[in-house]
Amino acid sequence: MADRILIVDDDKELRSELKDFLEGYEVLEAPDGEAALKLLRRANDVRLVILDVRMPGMNGLDVLTEIKKTDPDLMTIVSTGYSSKDVAIEALKGKADDYMEKPLDFEKLGRSIESLIGVDTSNIIEEGQGSGAKIARVRRFVEKNWYKKITLDDVADEVCLSPKYLSRIFKLYTKKGFSNFKLELKMGNAKDLLKKSGYNINQISERLGYENTESFIRQFKKMVGCTPAEYRKKRLNRASR
């Protein structure tokens, strides 16, 4: 499956031209910032966002800020037809990976995309390794979306397998069930947030996607053997020695 690129621009004709230019990639489209964020809040495997600055509703720089809050590793190219030094500075301050002025130089854009996400070889890998490559893609998908609600059906659809078959081969390759894999990944990220961030327990619970903090505390204690607060206190005590 080809790498996914999301184009966010209110110019329908430009989106169509870009889609034709990006043949070989899987292209998704959004006509404005709100639609883009709605798409990105769901479990997804978007590798790169091409983001216009001036759009109806939210401007592109505000969308960029929201993207980086929830998925700081998602690569972005900001484009604008209203070039100014201030816009370029704000885009780079917002941690955009590249900045381009309109009208877009497609050759330059192509070089930028290749430098950011490389040449896609996933189809070749999958043809050569079959199920093993699909499981690797599933792992990558879950690791990218660990803070979102992901079901087995979501992931099965991503790799074009039935949920029942995916569940069976996932356990065969990883030696653990899909739900346990998700939970271990989530708890690993919880530990990192407890050690490295200043978030309180409620904020960490919310970032992990829990509807209530009690569920997070209960699951954390079951897997780790202590509450999140006790875990943080132990880590701080060790660091102070």
C-alpha cells in the first residue's frame, strides 16, 4: 500500500492537480482545516500533510498547531499564495517540515516529499513477505495511533484482511493478542509521560484516550503493579539519588 498524503486546501482545482501529480501515493483531500482535523483525529496512516495557510474557518497555521499537539511526528508542508516573511517564520515556528510559496513548483514539491518520506517500497515488501509485512504494517499503524480508539476492524480494513484472520496471524507473529499489544503500548507511553512530562494524572489519562481517570488508574495498576502516582513518585525518588 502506497504512502498516504493529505492535501488540505480550499482550491478544488489545485487539489485535483496535486492528486494527479502525486500518482503513486494514496492521496486524501480536505477542503478546510476542520475537515482535516476531523480526519486526522480518527485512526489513520497519513504520512504527510500539504497544508494551505489561507482557508475558510481555521487558517493553516492554526491547523498546524493542532496537528503538532496530537501527532508531533506527522510531517507537514505549508503552502501559501500570500507570501511574507512573517508567514514563513510562523510556519517554521509551528514545526512545519517545509514551506512553499504558490503557485507551487511541482518539481520542487516532489523533491521535498521524497526527502521527507522517501520512496515507497511497501508494495514490494508485501509481495515478497506476505503476512509478515502486513503484521509489520499493523504494528506501525497502532504505534502511530496509540492515543486513539482503534479496533481490530479498523486495522483489518487497513491491511485488507478479515478481523478474524488478522487476529489469528497477529498472535502467531507477535506471540500476544491484538488487545494486549495495544494495552502494553499504551501503558508504555503512560510510563514515559509519567517520567518525562509535567502532566497530572487526569491529563495523562485524557491524552491516552480514557473516558475517565479511574479506568486508567485501574488498568495501570493491574499491569504495572502500582498506581500512576506511586510509579511517578518512585521514578522521582530514583532520579534524586
